[in-house]
Amino acid sequence: MAMSVGSAGGHRSRRNGRRGRSRALMSEINVTPMVDVMLVLLIIFMVAAPLMTVGVPIDLPETQAKPLNAETQPITVSVNEEGRIFLQETEIPIEEVVPKLEAISKTGYEERIYVRADKASQYGTVMQVMARISAAGFKNLGLITLQEQEQ
């Protein structure tokens, strides 16, 4: 058995093979890198989403109450130390609290509404907000506090 050396026969050399014929373009898209990037972004957003809270800066009082389990996001009404009222992150006058709550509540008067009040805010302002919400017929009204830290 003998082997022939060289480019004779049915084999072409690399140089002649590339020059002699045109190759078809590859029309496939490799989506693996794109899927990898999307999975990394998904993980980043899943980790970062709980860290984003309502944007109104409020110094909440601390209590020993246990946190509530919640499946959905409640509507949040905030009162800052100057007595300004915010629905979610939008400042509104006290007269517009109930009409706006009625407009955005998905489950009607069964909607959970949390009141966040700065510990330096006026007690009367917080009570006015809560009284208006309660008088309108909303049943699930609560106050948000921070959990006390043990010293």
C-alpha cells in the first residue's frame, strides 16, 4: 500500500480550493450569546426590583409589629414631614385623595391602602387623610412603620 503525496488526484490544495470556487454565505444567526445576555439582564432586574421602593423620602416610625404577607402591591398614600400628601409618588392636594383612589383601585373598596407618614409629620394631617379614605368606604386601610431594631 502506497500513499501518494501532493495535490494530484481528487484533492485540491487549500489555496486553489478557496480561489477556485465561491462559497455560499452562512445565513444562520447564532442566538446563544443573545440568550445569555438576556438571562443575565433578567437576573439583574429580578435582584434590583425589590430594592426599588416608593420614591417619597419619609422617616418612618418603628414598631414591634410583624410584617404582612402581600401578593400584590398596595396603593400607598404618603405624608411627609411638611404635611404634603403623595399618592404613590405623585403629590396631590388632600381634596383629591379619595377621587384618585377610587379611580385607580382595581378591586373597588376592597383595595389595600397603606398610609406612610413621617414620624415628624403632624398627627392631625395624617388623621385627616385616613378619615377621608375611611369615610369614602375603603375597608383595608393600614399604617406602615419600620420594625424596631433591638439594641
